[in-house]
Amino acid sequence: MHIDKELDARGLNCPLPILKAKKALSDMQSGQTLRVLATDAGSVRDFQAFAKQTGNELLEQQTEGVEFTHVLRRR
């Protein structure tokens, strides 16, 4: 999968990963993809809700140990 931008939000707690992702997406073109790396376990649920509320598409979520990866497509 082609990733246009990557955001490292590891070590940040809610709501910072979402806020940083929102800012990053606002600087991107429609259809571009953003990968967010996070360590906040709540980010899995948070990014699902964020995608529904904003209309951005949540393409993928992965968990590896204590690290969570979220891939979003800008609406």
C-alpha cells in the first residue's frame, strides 16, 4: 500500500494522536494516505470513531505488541 505521509504519535496519549492526525490530514490532498504510529491502546477505538465522524476512510489497523498502526485515506 502506498503511504503519502507518516506520523509518529508513539508515547502520546489521547487525544494527542487524533489531534496530530487531524492536523496532518488537513495539509493533505483528497485520496492521499496517512499512516499513524501510536502506543495508546485507546487509539484503536479513537481512530475508528474519528473516521466515522470526519468521513475519512480507515483503511487498516494493526497491533504489534504495544504499538498500533492506523492507515487513513483523506476524504
